[in-house]
Amino acid sequence: MAAGWRGTVLLGLLASLCTLRADNKDKIEEALELIHDVSTGNMGTLCVSESYRTLAAHVSPTRYDSARQKADLVAMLLQDLGIAHHNGLMDAVGRTLLLSDRHMLSTRVLALNTSTGHLSAVVIWRKSTPDPATLTGAHRVTDEQLRPGGRPDATAPWYEDAHSSPALRSPKFMTSPDVVSYRGWWTFPYYSCYHHLWIMSYTVVVPPSPKHEHGIKGLVSFDVDVSSLEVNQCDHGHDSKQVHFFRGSHKCHNTTQCIYFRKVGGGGGWQRGNYMCKCKPGFYSRHTEFNGTLVEAAWAEKYGNGSTSGVYDERYRCRKCAPGCSTCTGPKPCLAHYNWPFRITLLCISLSCVFFTLGLILYVYNHRKLKVFKVASPIFLSITLLGCAIMYLEMAAIFPILDIYSCIATKWCRHLGFCVTYTALLMKTWRVSLTYRVKSAHKVKLTDKQLLQWMFPILLVMLIYLSTWTISAPPKGEEIYDSHGLRFKQCTFNWWDHSLAIGEVLFLAWGIRVCYNVRHAESLYNEARLITIAIYNIAGVNIAMVAFHLFLFPQAGPDIKYFLGFIRTQLSTSVTIALVFGPKVLRVLRGQGDQWDNRARARGVTASFSLNGIGLVPDEAPDLFQENEELKEEIQKLAGQMEFMKIVHMEMNNRHLKMKPGGYFSSGNTVVLQSPVSRTSAGFVLGKSFSTTEEPDERV
């Protein structure tokens, strides 16, 4: 029951609030209608049978506080001295009060009999001219309606009426602030036919003096000109000269906004429609703004007369701009068009590549013991594929309309994926470079664990950089324009991007140098050469795409930029996967994945060099085949060197041997002593040496 009672009370309060708002709105419309009639001269009975007409609008009288305080002092003075015994004092007080303040137009001092209500004495002073710009001097006047012995007009705005309490809390007076110094009350503004101005009056009652109990009370009142105040119907405005009562009463359509301006002439600021209706941001019209007076008339025709012509809704409303336009002059689009079917197609291809790459990781893991994968280090192959999958995900990050989150994902996918893929390939190539430069028979061992220890700091630096970037200054989507002036969003580029780009260029330069050093190296399954081509391809594609963005397509639209990103990803990532993994998978499919590359062996690639440079897993014990191959190679090298030195010592400077023209030790040939480093060179030397004599038995 308590809940039901509270609900009933709440509904009652809401209903009362709605009723008050409706009543207040009706009062505002009535006041605006009166202002419009006065400003246009369509006053009806006003100034014919009526001398004034009150406007039910609250106006702040604080700008006239000095005049009010003087009237309060005059009332206190008359109460102390007794208004009934000092007729000359009434005259002096009225004139002095009028001339003491520039805002006053006239003053009235009345003495009334409290029992009969008749006037005992009346003093009225007015300025010499009703023109507020030239108010000078004062003169005493006699109002025909205010003569001693008669009753004052109780309907006058400044006079108490039958409904007034002793404190003059009559509906004809405004509710004044609860301030002790207020001894009287301000009237609502009213139009005076005598002055032809909008006027407010302040009235204060002078109670009978306790020293002179003759039943005479006084009334002090003065008028001030409020015609200089302005009727502002717009929603905003903080000028002290504006009447805040009419705030928000404009008739602008909800697609326009009210802009107040001061009209010239015609009753000062007391006019209806002193504003312009201007299209709101995001809306447009053939006319940039509409006159408030015309808007008021069209609104009155629709809602007052019930017209169905639709002039107000059609002529004085604005149309909504195209999506994304903050300002516009027509229906022309402001945002670049996104070809979503085209973008979805490219995204599906990229996501298919991601799943294919992840599946390839599982394929490598399942066939990790085959020689074609075992020689190439399965762990580095998996890391390379993981980096490629991350780079493919960049197409998903830049697919939607870019914001701060998609831009962060874009930077992470692009740079982290590049770092993982490129570092894994470079570590393998660097191991080949170190092994290739060793000229001794001693085998240099660089295990996968050692390479991972070198790779980890590089990835850690990239992770720290990207994390700091994301936390301190995350990239956002900024609006740029294409060649047609249409806006779309692109991730911001600042010094974070430039610094990282410089680092990646230097990293690429070092990788290219390493690849150049191993350009003549041979390895099983042509591993080193394919990785070198892949690294060259990554460098070339990234440099070419940067050139395309900066020089060929500087104002490309979002779809072209998305397509260029797709091309860059495919040319760098997909080509890398095809070069590094294509031949290996093809050998496995042909059933040759566990066989040695005989063609590489025929080109002089030793098992020792291949297995050390590219790497079987060094932590595992080598098999007997590997050991036998290495021992054979070492024995062949030693035998070749010994035979070579034997022949050289036997034939050099031996006068018993006749030099054969064109022979190895003839005078036309220069003997260069060098140690052979491979089975091919040793065989060549032995063959050449045996050809220098026709009968080896005789040289022995």
C-alpha cells in the first residue's frame, strides 16, 4: 500500500508540473500577442477605452534598485513626520524624488482616508518630456481621475485594489524577493497610453503615523521606463537588458537554432520575433536563415488557425545533411564511400590466409622429424608462420571505420608481425653467414637455443615500444580528404611512427647486408638462397608501398588504401610463405621429405657445412651417416694435401726431370701454393699434378 500511495503522489506531482508548464506557456503566448499588437499598432480598445494594459511577464527590477531605495526612504520619512499635516512636504518630496533618478518618468504621493478611501491630497510630478532620451526638468500635473474628495481608480496598475492585503500582495504586483529592505512592490510591466511606453511602477504604502492618529495613510509610487529592455525569445542570453521571461518561446523548427538580434525602430526591444532561425550544424536549406517575424506568423497560421498548407514545415525547416557532414550547403555527400562487398572479399581472403598459416604450423609440427623440416629448424619455421599470421590480421584491424581501438590493433599487427617474421628469417640467415665465413675444418655450432637468446631481446624491445606507445599516446583515427574532397578516417602518423620506421629501415639494411654476405653459400634444399630472396622481397615490397602511398596515391580513397594494404600483405607475407615453405611441402607431398638433396651435394655442399649452417637440431646426437660423411671429407682433405706437397717437393728445381711445355711446373706457369678446402679442389689439384709426368713410376 505504501508503494501504491507513493506512486499516486508522484503521478499527481507530475500532472501538476505539466499543468503549470502549460499555464506558463499560455501566459507567454498571451504576452507575446499583446506585445505584437502594440508594436504593430493593432491595439483594439487600448488607448480608446483603456489607458493602459498590463503584461503578465516577470521582469527583473534590480537595475532600478537605486530608485526603489529612494522611494522606501521617502515612505519612512512621511511616516515619521505625518503625511496629513505637511501638504507642502508632499509636494517637495514628489518633485525631489522625480529629479533624483534618471530612470523615473513620474512620481505620485497620495494621502487617503483609511475609513472612506477618499483622497485627502494628491501630488503628481512628471518629467517635462516623455522622450527617454531627453528627459529634463519636471512639472506638476493634475490627473482628472485623481482629485481630492474622490476615490482613486482601483484598477490602476500601481494602486492597491480590493484584493490587496495590508502588504499589497495583490495579483497585479510581481512577487518580490524575500528581502527585508523591500517596503513596497513592483507592478508587472504595462503599456501607458499617456507616455506611449512600456512602464513599471513601484508602490509603497505609508501607514498612519502613530504620532498623528487621524486615519490618514499615504501611498508613494513612481514609474520607470522599461521600453529599452529587450524581448529575447531564444534559448540563451545573459544580457541584463533582456527580459528572461520569454526565454525559449521562439518558434524555430527543431532543425534550426534561434539567434537573437536587435531590430531597429518600432517600439524599441518590445517586439515579437526579434531573432533569426539558422540551420543547426548538420542541416542545410536554400536560405541560410529565416526571419523570426515570418516564422512566428507561419507558426500562428499552423497552430492558431489550424492551417494545413504546410508552409511552416516546408519553408522554415532545414534538411539533414548527408551522413558525416558537420556543415553543408546541399545534399552532396561529405564522407567517402566504402565499398563494403569489395572490402569483405579482401578480408575473407586475408582471414583464410590466417587459418591456412595456422594450419601450416600444425603441418610443420606433425612432420618435424622429416629431414626437409628438421634441417630448417622447425621452431624457427613455426615462429615465422606465427609472425605471418599476425601480419595477415592487419587487414581485419583496418577493415572498419578507424577509431582508437582499431588503430592500436593496426599498429600492433603491422609492426609486431613484421618483427617476428623478419627476425626469425634473419636469425637463420645470420647463422649461415657465420658458418660460411669460417675457413677451417672445425665446425661452428650455433644452436636454436642460442639463436632464440639473440632473438628474444629484439622482440622485447618491440613489445616495450608498442606498449609505451599504446599507453602514453595511442594512435587515433583522424579525418583526411580524398581527391574528391570526401572525408574518411586514417590512423594518425606522428613521431612514434617515424621513429619506429627508422628503426625498421636500419634493421632491414642489416638483413640485406647479411643476405649479401651469403649470396654464394650453398645449402641443403637451397634453404639460404630462398630465405635471402624472401628478405629481399620484404624490403622491396615495403619500400615500394611507402612510395605508392606518398607519391602515386597521396589522396586515395579508403577502398584504394585498403586494397594497397592487401597487396602489401600478400606480396610480403604470402610470397615469403611460398618461398620458404613451398618447396618443403612439395617435397613432402612427393614423398621426398626424408631424403637428402642430392643436387646440392653434387654442387659441393658438404654434409658438415649444410648441417652446421642451417642446422639439424644440434642438441640431438648426430646419426652414423652424418659422422661417416664428415670423417670421409676430413680424410680426403688430408690425403689431397699430402699428395700435393709430395709432388711439389719432388718436381720443384729437379734438374733430372724434363719440363713438359705447358705443364704445371713449366716456366710459363706460376705455382701458387694453397690448401684445398673441399673435395672438388683437392681432386682438381691431384689430377693436374699427375698430368705433369707421363710415367708416375719414374718420378717416384
